[in-house]
Amino acid sequence: MSALLSLAGIRKSFGDHEVLAGIDLDVAEHEVVALVGASGSGKSTLLRCINLLEQIDDGRILLAGEDISDPRVAADRVRARIGVVFQHYNLFPHLNVLDNVTLAARHVHRLPAADARRKGMDLLERIGLGAKAREFPDRLSGGQQQRVAIVRALATDPALLLLDEITSALDPELVGEVLDLVRELKGQGTTIVMATHEMAFARDVADRVVFLDSGTIVEQGHPDAFFGAPQHERTRRFLARVRH
Amino acid sequence: MTAPSALELERRAFRAKRSRRSIWISVGSTLVFAALVWVGVVSTPGWHAVQQSFFDPGTAAKAVPAVLKGLWLNIRVLFVSAACVLVLSVLLAALRTLRGAVFFPIRAAVAIYTDLFRGLPLLIVLYLVGFGIPALGFFPRMPAGFWGTAAIVVTYTAYVSEVFRAGMEAVHPSQRLAARALGLGYWQTQRLVILPQALRKVTPALMNDFVSMQKDVGLISVLGAVDAVRAAQIQVSLSYNFTPYLVAGLAFVVLAVPMVRLTDWYTAKLQRREQMGGVV
């Protein structure tokens, strides 16, 4: 079985600064991959390249065997198959919670409004926010907003879910509820690539941890091996720094 | 709820007393100021003549029906213009935000249009559109009110499209990112995500432009349309008295006041929402 997502030789520079210096990474279906590394190591840029929000300078991105880095591919159609959750939630402040969740279903996937609403309500009920469906995002706590953002990304049944440091902007006591939801998604078999600073969570949930430094993959492996016996000096230094 | 402490009750009593006192002071100072202005104006040497030619109750009463009939034309022109300006401005603002080399001619044309018509005095646009275009002989004969409306629309669209553009650019880029990440296309993002948020941001500015449009519709009288101003002019020439102008002026003020108050109220409301919780 070939990988759901396959990255080969991905390069990306902003001006003189090379953010991604040749990334090779395969992600299997149902796999949860955690990208870890210091700020500026290229984690977020890599996620944005996968979703075609940034244009890569070289390399190839295959999604379910299709080369999505080909400029002839319709980017909107590709993005519709990939869900993204951002650090700052980026909910639409002029739409209520339910409309946020159903926007893509109605306008991208052309689901009838009633079906989209039923599905959106269903998802909101599942995360315990059914009662907030008619509220506007600014009436919700950060943790609730981020859970809505996750549900918004899931509402169109994406093949792949990208999580970009989704707990970094949250108060510590709100992190748990968001991580619990991610854990539940893993249980349902969702394929996830997530950039994260939560080492304990990466260890707990990820099938594989990938350590990025200066735009290259330094080391990757099963969480137990990665955190228990890191092979590279740079990995050890990074882990020593984030552990306290 | 627990009963307030004696300390809090004493503070509340003091605040109530202080606000009663400031109300009396403001009422008193307003009355004194108004009286001073009144006495000042009335004691000028030419007051008697001015009173007769500008404040004659008999002439005013006779002018009211004609002026109101004219005002009805202003009101129709106002609402038709406002609707056209709104639609055209959004369209132009969206065109101006287009990216890509292919759209350069469109962006340039819109930029030239907005620069030109924000610079041209409305009165000159009225003459050009109202007398110039009919003289081409290409269009069927239209009433002066029609050309007046057209002139107001081209002038105000230039202003209002810039207001919209500023509003669209003020929506945080992360909103566009989130919309595109969901698979929404460029125009879907503009329509469903950017424009509704921009509209909220620019509503006070738009209302303000509407207020200014309310009085500028009076300028269509230069094309010969019998609006409130032209009706007043006719009354003036019949009575040899300027009071009808005052009647027309007051009619415009009365027309504007609700919108002015609404604008101020809404702007203050937005401001309160943004600075929640402070007393300064």
C-alpha cells in the first residue's frame, strides 16, 4: 500500500532564507505524524506547502498518488480534500458556530443546506458544543473555539488533517479539551500531520515523531524510541531544552 | 444578591449628587450662552431687515407645500443614488483588489476613475453629465433628475469604493487563509468571508457618506430639476423674500437628523464594544 501523502525533496525559501532544505516524508493512511522542532525550524511552512497555501520551490507532493504540486492541478479542489486547523483558530467572526462549520460543505462541496446543517449539528453535539451552535465565536472560550475550528476542518470529510500548533495560543487549562478531541480523532482512524510543542502529547498520540531542524529532517521514529533514546546530538539538545 | 455595604451606599449617593449638579450646570450654561447669542444677533444694526427678508412667517408658510413637493424628488434621487453607489462601489473595490498581471488594465482604469472623480467638484460633474451627455444626442430625452442622479452616482462611487477597499484590506489575512484552506475559491472568499467583515468595519464611514449625500442631492437643482432648492428659488422670485431658502434648508436638516443620530449612535456602540470595561 502506497502512502496517502508522499513528500519528496521539498524545498522552500523566503528571500535568502531557506526554510525547507529538501524534505522527504511519507505518511500512511490512518497514521498520526507529529512534527517537532524549535520555532523557525520549518514545521508550519511544511504544513502550508502540503495544503498549497505556499508554493514550493522544488520537489514533489503526492496526495493519494496524485501529484498535487503540479501547477495544472486545481489548488482549490486539493485544499478541499485537506483539513487545516490554525494556531489562532481563524474562525469567521461574522458567522455563528454552525455556519462556520458548514460553510465549506455548502459552498465547496455543494451539500444541500439542510444536510450540511444536520451534519454540522451532529459534529458539534459530538464535541459537546451543540448548545453553542447559534453563538458567535467571540462568545466562546479559546478551547471551545479551537474545537469548533477542528470540527470545521472535519465537516467535509477531508482525507488528511493538518494541525498547526493548535494548542500554542491556549491557556494551559484549556489545552486538555483540545488534545482529547485529537486523541478521539486518532481513534477514528483520521490521518493527521501535526506541528506541536506538546512533547508529552506527541509521545502519547503520535505513531511517529519527526524532528525538524533548519529545514531538514534530523531524526524520526516511534515516540518511545525518539524520546527514549534519541540518536542525534541535535535531537538530544532540543529535547533537553523543551523538557523543562 | 447581597445588599451593598454602607461604604458603597455612601459612594453611590455622592455620585448621584454629583451627576445632578453637573446636569444643572450644563442646562444653566446652555441657556446663558443661547441668550447671549440671541441678544448679540438681535442688537446688530441690520437685524430688522434680515428678520424681514429671511424669517418672515407668512412667506415661510406659503413656501412649505412647494418645497416639500420638491423635497420628494430629492428623497427619490437620494435613495436611487445610494443603492446604485453601494452596488457599483463594491464591484469596483473588488476589481481593484484583483491580483495578477492580466488584471493590470482593470486595476489601472479603476484607479484613474477614483482619482479623477474624487478630485472633480460635484458641481462640475453635474454640468458635464447633465448638459454634456444629453447634447450627444445619443440617449433618449431624460428628465434632469435622471442626469443629476447619474452625476451623484459617479462622484460618490469614487469615494465609497475607496472606503470599501480600505475595509477589505483591513480584514486580517488569516481570514483569507482560513477560507482558502477550506477549499473556497478567490471570489467565494471575497463574497462569503472578506466582504461581510469589511462591511461591518466601514459601516460608520458609509453612513457618514450617506449623510453628506443627503445634502448634495440639493445640487441637482442646477440642472433645472424642480427639487426642494429649485422650488425655494421659485418661491423667492415670486415673493422677493429669502425665507423659502431657509425653509428648504430646514427641510434638509430635518431629513438628515435621523441618519446623523443613527450614525453617531452606531459609531459609539462599536467603540464601546471595542473598549469594554473601562471608565476612561
